[in-house]
Amino acid sequence: MNRAEAGRPADPALTQFHARPGIIDLGYGHPNPDLLPVERIRAAAASALERYGPDALTYGDAAGPRPLIEWICERLAEVDARAPGPDEVLVSAGNSHAIDQLATLLVEPGEVVLVESPTYHLAVRILRDHPLELVAIPFDGGGLRVDAVADTLARLRHAGRRVRLLYTVPTFHNPTGISLAPERRRALVELAAAEGLLIVEDDAYRELSYDGPPPPSLWSEGRPGTVVRLGSFAKSLAPGLRVGYVTADAATVARIAGSGVLDSGGGISHFAALVVVEFAQTGGYGANVERLRAAYREQRDALLGALATHLPAGSSWTSPRGGYFAWVTLPPGRDARAALADVEAQGASYLPGPTFHLDHAGGERSLRLSFSRYPAAELVEAVRRLGRGLR
């Protein structure tokens, strides 16, 4: 079946991904289009309309459709250390929407938000849409440095500044692929409880674990009211559905559900949420996740093997146990931004490390590679081109 027969859009104006002829672009954290379950989602949409009729197409409940909320509780009982109750779950339009809602509802203008460095660069863009001060926290091979969080809180408190939120991707981190070490997870949630700090945990990659179960979420380990976890079906099903979820204490969920945007428009992504639960209740979700894990594990392994073969001596990289990304550090004296033009001239691309640091201050020798969008053979070829360009 060719791409047109598979229903792949031919018009680049339809999608966020813009292909450049001759370039294998490992900069995009997008799913492999061939793994999107088009026919299963088509059937789930028809089934949702058959089951719910006009209720599928009207304004939805502010917190999201109850069938999906109940299924999320059941699923998290399987893939996390604690299942939420229904009053601890709210359906979102994906994690980007949830971050914006939290910055709107839970933070006052001028307050400080901590972000790990490097961090997910597009979350920074969302936070910068609000009048907040962002402060970077160092990150190393064990993940976010909790000692630096404590030191920064003390310094800012002494200066009379109020720190409200910490944004973090502790499981299969974007951009590095690293998961926060277990002892740091415990220390972080304990620190948050002691300091009155609210952790916003971006948990988008939980389902994409390739070497055993993912670590427990910060939300599952934290005291109620200290962590808001953001989950998503973008990686485990399809990003175009724009369906995700929030798990938090009941008061925070009620605050979000009572917001003006949900009062006005009803539940976010109401019909798409019903499509997700219809897909899930037929057993399709678990099977789809296993299919994705197998495919992305193969793609990850192909990328890592190619890095060992083609990168210049002195390079290093992470070996992610889940998610979409590997983080490469070039030898001393090399600059990932300066090398990008040479790599693109060879037919490959990536995102340079400074993209993921506040004000692009840091990560000059690093770059992020996504292994999610392309099959194994194309990933190997992309890394071959990358190595040629770097040399």
C-alpha cells in the first residue's frame, strides 16, 4: 500500500511536519505515520456515534466524559504505582493545553516557575505566553538536580520572590531520554511538600517503555496537592485526536473544571475523548501500545547502533529506556549549531542543544535526535549522513 492509499495527507498544509526534499529530519518528535491506527480509529468513531448518538456531538461535561475518566483510572492502575479516583482526573486537549490552563489558573503574574535545563522547549514557549519569570535548574545523568531545586528555592525566598511551580519531564525526558533517579523522585516530592511547591509532571511518554515497566510517577508518590501529572494519548494513540488527561487532587481538578473556558465550551475534545474510550474498551488500546513499543524499540536500537558506528570519536549519547529521544554530546570543541548546516548539506537534520535551554544558554555541544518518525533503515541512513556531516 502506498502513502496515498494509506490515507497519508499529501498536502503539507494539513500537518505540522513539513518535509524537506532530500533531508531525513530527526528534529521532529512525531510518531511514525505508518503506525497511526487509521482504520481502528475510524471504527471507534463510528462506534461512538452509534453508542452515544447526539450526546457525542453536543457540549461535553467540563471534566470530560465519565466513561473515559473511569477507563483512565483503570489503565493507570496497570501502568503506574497508584490509580486515581474519578474526582482526581480531568480530560484535557493534550499536555500543551493542560500546561496553559495551569499557568492561567494556578500562577499569578510575576511569580517564578522553575524548569529543568535542558527541558522541553515548546513547554517553555507556552509558559512564556504568561507574565511569569522562568528560572533554570541544572540537570545531569540522574535527571533534575533536586539539591539545586532546594538551593534555588532558598535563594529566591531570601530575595522575596514566590516560586509557585516546577515543570519537569521525569520519565523518558524530552530531550535527553533520561528518567529521574528513584532517590531523586522521593527527595523531590518530599521537598515540594515541605516548601509548598507544586510540581507539574509532564508524563507524556509513560506508555512507551521499552525495557520493562516505567518508574512510578511523581504524582503516585507525592502527597495530594503537591503534584499535577499530565498524561497524553498523543504518543500512545494519535496526536491529532488532541486528548490527554490531568491527575491531581480533587480540589485542583475542580478548579480546572470550573474555569471559564470549560464553563463556556464544555468538555475539551468531547467527541475525540469518546472515540478514545471506545477504542480502549474494545481492547484496541493495549494492543496498540504493545505494537508501538515493539516498533519504537526496534527504531531506538537501530539509531543507537548507528551512532556507535558513525559518530566521531569522543562523542557520547544517552540510551533511553522509553520515549522518543536520544541526546548526543559531541567531542570537546565542537558546536552543534555550527555543524547543522554541514549535516543538512549531507541530507539529515536535528535540533541543537541550546534549543532546550532557557535563552539558548547551554548545551552547545549537544543535539537531540528523535527516533520516532522513521523506520529503522531510514534512521541508520540519517545517522550515516549525520556522521559524514560532522566530519
